[in-house]
Amino acid sequence: MKKVIALIMVSLLSVGLLAGCDGGGGNNAAPAASGLSFDTVRLAFVHVGDTADRGYTYRQHRGTTDMMAELGISEEQVLNFWNIPPGAAADTAILEAIEWGADMIFATSFGHGPHMLEAAEDNPDIKFFHATGNLAKASGLDNFHNYFGNMSQARYISGIAAGLRTETNVLGFVAAHPNAEVITGLTAFFMGAQSVNPDVEMYVMFMGVWNNPTLEAQLAQALIDRGADVIGQHADSSAAQTTAEANGVWSVGYNNDMIPMAPNAVLVSPMFDWSIYLTYAVRTVVEGGVVGPDFLAGLEEGMVFLSDVNPATIVPGTVEAMAEAEAKILGGWNVFTGPIYGADGTQLLADGEEWIEPLSAPSWTHIIRGITVVE
């Protein structure tokens, strides 16, 4: 059913009908021919990690392969760059993609943004697409685009499983960077837990990197030692989940279905389907259409979703509580609806007041009451 919905939404996206994304501003004129075809278009992907992480980059590449299958694009038309951090390596990868003849270049890490922007300015005939970024709309360039999924929705629902499962009322969260994307997600996760367990609290520890399985495991252990019996995470591997299993506690995965990695610990995993955007973007460009500068889609469009729950780890009533929250969100309810208070007690949102993301990139930066950041 999820696949059927996703295919329907891709079809809607390709003709610019989907609410919630900037599809180019209502231009009804027939688009100019692109000069491309699905047999000739060349696509390059600059990844911050590689598929061995079984998490973020694995799911990004899964989006690529699903898009290729949907549009009939061959492996010879796709060039992947793996383990490319921000900096000189990103500039080199983008340059190599241009020299290879890429028509469309995609980059997957927030830190790739400035490199993609500079390349887009210098190469107006190539289309550049940056996941998780926030520079495209302000740039004014018609060949530079940002995209992301509304992960807060799936994070909130996964938090419900954690809030019902905990026996100590202490959650732990292994977090990559103290930036808006990570803070938005961990906040939504905690609010989901709090919605079914008002007594719950959460400790957060930041790594300062996206992918370091050794450090992820160390931080997960430190949080467990503080009393956390459910571990959430925003990092690129499944190390937090395997550490939870080794300690006989529970966890919530991220990016990929992590139940197979830790079958006695993982409750559920919020995930992205990157093929929703990739299929839309490639189809639109090849067919001569206009892709807007900024794109955000969520549960309704299939851009974010949750894995199946793990019947071996969840408590009774979890499926029903998660389904109720999902229906509420699909009905238009915003996860970031007040009252919400900061860690210092300051009211951030009044009762019923909503906070709306201005762009696709998550931008909530407040640590809320009930969350403690451990230095």
C-alpha cells in the first residue's frame, strides 16, 4: 500500500500538483524540450558515507536504485562518489562529476551545500540538487535545489513506542551534530514519547560527526550507564542499536529498518524514501519541466515512513497509539504545536500555536523542557 501511494504521489509531483512543495510558481506554459532522455541523462551522487553504514547513505543509495528502476536508467548513466566529507574532497568530486558529463548532480550531506552552490553558479547548464540544505531558495539560481523529508512526523510517532516501552522513564539519544536538523528530530522524538508518558525525560549526547560507529557505541553506553533504557539516535550507523542490545535495553533506529541488526532491542525505525524526490526531479528535468528551489514532503507523500514495529520488543497498545498519532498528523496536525517550553522554563509556543518550517531543511534549535544535553 505504501508503494502504491508513493507511485501516485510521484505522478502528482511530476505535474506540479503536490501541495507542500514549491514546484516552480504556477507557470502553465508548455516547457521547453530539455534535449535529454531517460536513456541518455547522466546522474552523479556525492555521498558523505557509503552503503556499509546500513543507515543514512544506504537509504540514500536505495533511493537512487529505486528511481533508476522506475525510470529505466542504466548503471552506466550513474556515477557515485562515496565517503566525501565537506571541503576539498567535495570540490574534487563535483568537478569530476562535471568532467564526466553529469547533467544532474546530487549531494547528500548538509556540509556539501557551499560547494554545490559555488558549482551551480559556475555551471548554469547543469542542475544541482542538495539534500538537507538551506541555500537554494536564497541563491536565486534556477539550477540549484534543496530537498528533504518531514522527518519530524515519523520521529514523533517512533517516540511513542519509546515512551511506552521505557521502564526507567529515562531515554537516551545519540546525536551527530548540535545543528538544527538533529535538534528538530530529537525534539520531535521526545515530544512523541512525552505524549504517552508525561514522566519521561531524555539525555542527549552530541558526537560532532555524522558517522563514527565506535563513538556512537561509546555514547550509547554512557547514556545507558545514566539510566536510559531506550536509546534513540541521529547518526549514520546502527552502532547505538547493537550497543542497546548488548546491554539488554531497547532502541529506536533511524534511516533504515534496524530490527535485523538488533532484533532484541529495536522497537521501530523512522525512515526516508529518497526515491520520491529523485524520481520527481529526474523525470521533471528530462521532460523539460521546472523543479522549484525548495522541496519538503512527509508521511502523506511517502517521503518519510516507519518500518514495521518489532513484536518482540514493543509493549501492548503501541501499534494502536502510533496509528492514532499517524492519523492525527495525516489529518493536518502539526507536531510542533504548543504549549512547548524551553529547558529554562520559557514558553516557546503558546497553547495551540504552531511553528512552521520556513524551508525544507529543519530549523528548530531550542532544547525543550525534559531534555538535558550532557557535555
